[in-house]
Amino acid sequence: MIDAGDDTRISILRVDEPGDSLVRLAQYQLQSISPLEEKLAQYPRGTAFTLHLEVLDSRITATPVSEISTFADSHGIVVKQAP
């Protein structure tokens, strides 16, 4: 559990209707982008995260990726998409 707290990987595993998505950040499993943003806001400015899309279609993930990037930029957090 302690090691998971240092994990800076964001994984989007499923994107369905709002409130019916599956997003992971460290040890947290979240049901939408809003709770993810709440968790990201708890990290200090300059923290860097890696975004993993877990084999999802880019047409489906375009909106959530844009939302996460906009939020991160406005809070001084770095989110880079994994290759």
C-alpha cells in the first residue's frame, strides 16, 4: 500500500456513461474523471503523472484525456501520455 502511494500512473480502463468509467490513480479506483481531478488536486504543483489508456479507442478517450490535461495544466501538474 505504501508503494502504491508513490505510483504516479493514471490508468483509464473503461470510459462509458459519466459516472460509469473506471480510472485508477495509485491505489485509488475511481468511477469518473471528477473524482480523479479531486485526487490530483491533492498533489503538489510540479508532480508528474503518466497517463495509460489501456487499449482504448482514441475516439472514446479524446474527451477525458482533454479534460485531464486541461485540469492538470491549470493546477501545475504534468500529465504525459504513455507511448
